[in-house]
Amino acid sequence: MKARKRQQGFNRRLRPATWLARHAQVLFSSLGRLWQRPLGSLMTLLVLGIAIALPLGLHLLVNNLQQLVSQWDSGASISVFLKENTDEKTVKTLVRTLQTEQTIRDIRHVSPQQAMEEFRQHSDFASALELLDDNPLPHVLLIYPRDAKIPAKKLQVFLQKLENHPEVELALADLQWVERFQGITHIIQRAALVLAVLLSLAVLLIIGNTIRLEIQGRRDEIEIIKLVGGSNAFIRRPFLYEGFWYGLFSSLIAMVLIFLSALALQNPVSHLASLYQSDFQLSGLAITTTLGVIGSSVLLGILGAWIAVHQHLGDMEPD
Amino acid sequence: MIRFDNVSKSYPGSSGGLREVSLHILPGEMVFLTGHSGAGKSTLLKLVGLLERSSRGQVWVNKHNLTRLKPADVPLLRREVGMIFQDHRLLVDRTVFDNVALPLVVAGLGHQEIRRRVQAALDKVSLLKKARVLPVTLSGGEQQRVGIARAIVSKPPVVLADEPTGNLDPELSHEIMQLFQEFNQVGVTLLIATHDLALVESMQKRILTLEQGRLLRDSRSSEST
Ligand SMILES: Nc1ncnc2c1ncn2[C@@H]1O[C@H](COP(=O)(O)OP(=O)(O)OP(=O)(O)O)[C@@H](O)[C@H]1O
Ligand SMILES: [Mg+2]
């Protein structure tokens, strides 16, 4: 017989139904593997859940803070101080001009007399004011912007525009604390992002390591499966599904942790809000965020398992 | 069909292995492999089952050139070669049934088919009643028969056995040989390594004798010349 005989191919076809049934079977048997050591699996899942919940909670905090700011913004007004000796008629004209502006929702005019009256009622200096001949207070217009929330930059432009009117001495908004507040929420947001990246890595490593231990514990089994003709894909599959379950369950645990934390915070927050005549409520996770988190942790789980399998399957040849 | 063309196998840091072995086993043959300890019997079987690769020369099994086999095809070749070991290599946490079913599961057979074939294989080795027990509860001879059932369940054209009777008493050894002979009668090619010379001689089959990695004697070619 010639050594150069044509090599005969192998039959590697598998019926689609068989293929599907096989995947379904492995999906649930890998779930069974988790269940075989409930305590160990639960501890791992809790650690993973906390790791996912941390950045997620921070993200939720930022969202709520921003919502809080937006609610306060809509109530905020811009104070426009008019020049001294501006007469009543000029003020009326200015108010009418401003009212045609799209960006302005409402204008309240406070005349020097009204201002003095308020001042008298609220100030201990009332008697001192009596001594003044002239009313030193200017006309003030309180302007309520139409937008509930105006970015700091746009607000600056708006103030400049108001000051361009010849009658206007000064336009003021309590911009500083808004800017500071937004600065702080930006920092928290960035911190949440950094934390999310770091803890994703941690999730990847934890799942990878868990699967690695699992693989080493099943070394004999893997070698015997290879011995009877099990492909790498066949051996890999249950571990990948195990990674899938770790990812899924840990993200669900994270959701539960977030939910419980929000529940614990709900009452104190409502109480605080009521002190400020606000009906502010904690808002939960958006459905897209929820699905995104579950999806990414499932992917992390599969990826972690994949890495572990690739590092260790090669050196497990039967002999 | 098994064919070796000037096959050498050396292990790093060891003088043992195989040296320039050429042989040809036809389909349906039953062949014994003998020799002293360390002669290279296990090494030769491992080359056939692709547990090791040859250092030089070409190995052919079932018309596949193993020297040129792609890594992805290794599992497919192993499905065509049933292997039996002295230490059985069973999964300790699976039932006898699941152990025997393993080659069919990895090959992707359906449930019904697996059931039917496993029962047939267990029936052949007279272990049908023990299908639901764990291997540890079985005697050495019974465990060996589980290993044999696993090796033949997928009806591979070639079956290799490395010291299949190593730990068994003469009577059990004879039963096992009887089984092998039955497989051989339905066309399975068998290659059995053993140093139980009395057993080998009683079978009156072709005998390959190895010594220090070389093929010392082939009973068939010595008969014909
Ligand atoms: N993995 C290995 N690494 C290094 N040397 C090896 C390895 N496997 C076998 N050898 C050497 O190859 C030679 C042949 O070993 P092999 O196991 O094939 O012998 P054998 O005929 O099966 O012996 P026994 O009857 O004791 O089973 C021995 O000298 C052994 O030391
Ligand atoms: Mg040996």
C-alpha cells in the first residue's frame, strides 16, 4: 500500500435539533453544578453582586442629584437691578419688551416701594430706614426662565444679554452654587465610571478564577472526555455556560442590593424633601441601564470563563 | 487498519520510546503486543490513539495519516479508536451507564440512540444490572468490563487495550479475552498489549514482540518465511 493514500475525511455533521438539545442540556447542567456547592457559589455571587452594585449605586446617586438640581433650577429666578432714577414708565416698557422674549416664562416687577415694604417687614433695620429721606432701593425685575434647566454657559450669555439693555445696572443669578454642584456631580459621575471599569475587571478576574479552580478540580474528567473523543468545544461549553450563570445571577443580586438600598433611603429623602417643600422622589434604574448592566455582566462572565478555559484546556491532554 | 512506517518516538530526557518500528495490521486482525517492562508497548498504543505523536516516521490509522492530522481532527480520530486501560480511567462520580455513554454523548448522538447502544454494550459485558451504580461499588473485573463497554459502545473499527488483564485472576482474564474474540469476530481490529505470555500463547493469534523500543519479532512474518 502506498503511503501517499488520500486521507479520508471525518464525519463531523450534527443535526441542528441535536445541537440545540445539547446546548439546552448543558445550560441547565451547568446551573446544576453551581447548585452542587450552594454556599461557595452564593458567596462568590454576593461578592460579584456587591462589586457590580457599587458603581451602579453611585451612578444612581448622580442621576438623583442631577434631578434634584433640575427641580431647584426651575424655581430659581434671575434678579435684574435697574439703574437708579429709572422712571416707572421706562420700567413698564422694558417689562413689555422682555415679555416678548421666548426664553422668559414670567417677570415679576418689584418697585422700590414694595422692596422697602418687604424690607421693613423682614429686617431689624426697619427703624434705621425710617431715617432716610429718599428710598435708596432700585427697581428690580425677577425673571423666571422658560427652561427648567439651563447649562451654566448658556445662563452666562443670557445674563449678558439682559445687561445689554441700557436701563439695566446688573443681572444676577445664583450661578456659583449651581456650577459647584454640577462640578461635584461630574466628579461623582467620573468616579462611578472609573469604579465601573475597575470593578468590571474585578468581576472578570473573580469569575475567571472561579472557573479556573473548577477546571482544575475536573482535570481527570476533562482528560477522560478527551480520551473518548470529546472536542475542545464540548469541554469548553459547560464552563462558558457557568460563566454565563455567574454573570446573570451576580447582576440580579446587584439589582436587589440597589433596590434594598434605595428602599432604606426612600423615607429619609422624602422627609428632607418635604422640609424644602419639594415632592422629590428617589428615582430607580432605567430599564435600559438595567438591561445594559445584566448584559455586560453576562458578557464579562462568559469572557472570564473563556479566558480561564483557554489558559488551562491546552495542558490537559490525556496520557 | 494500522500501519507504522519507520516510526521512532523519543521522550525528552529519556532513552526509552520506539526506534524505527514498521508494522502493518490489517482490518479485522486481532494482534498481541508483548515485551518486557519498558519495551515500548504503551508508547506504541499511545501513538495509535494519538495520546503521543511520533518523533519520526508515519503512523496510519483507518486511512488517516496521523502525522499530518490537524489538532481539530484529533477528537474525531479518537472516536474511531476505542481505548482500554489497566487502570480503567472511569469517571468516579458518574454511574456505569453515564460512563459507557460518554463516547456517544461527545459524538452528539440522540437520547434514544444512546440508551439503546449503551444497553447493548452493557449487555455484552454482562453488566446490564449494574447500569445505575457508581464504578467504585464494582470489583476490579467489573470495572474493567465497564471500560471495555465504553471502548466498544460507539462501534469503533479499532480497539486498543493496554494491560487489560493486568490486575485480574486467570479466570477473569480468560473471560475478557473471550469478549475480545467476540468483538474480533464481528470485524473489529484489536491491538492488545500484555506481558501475560501464557495468555497470549493460548489465544493463537498474531504476536508482535518489542524489545528496547524495537520490533524484535512478528509471529506472522516469521511463520510465512
Ligand atoms: N512520558 C514519558 N516521558 C519519558 N519517558 C517515557 C514516557 N513514557 C514512557 N517513557 C519511557 O519509554 C520507555 C517505554 O515505555 P512504555 O510505557 O511504552 O513501556 P511498556 O512496554 O508499556 O512497559 P510496561 O510493561 O511496564 O507498561 C520506558 O523506558 C519509559 O521510561
Ligand atoms: Mg505499559
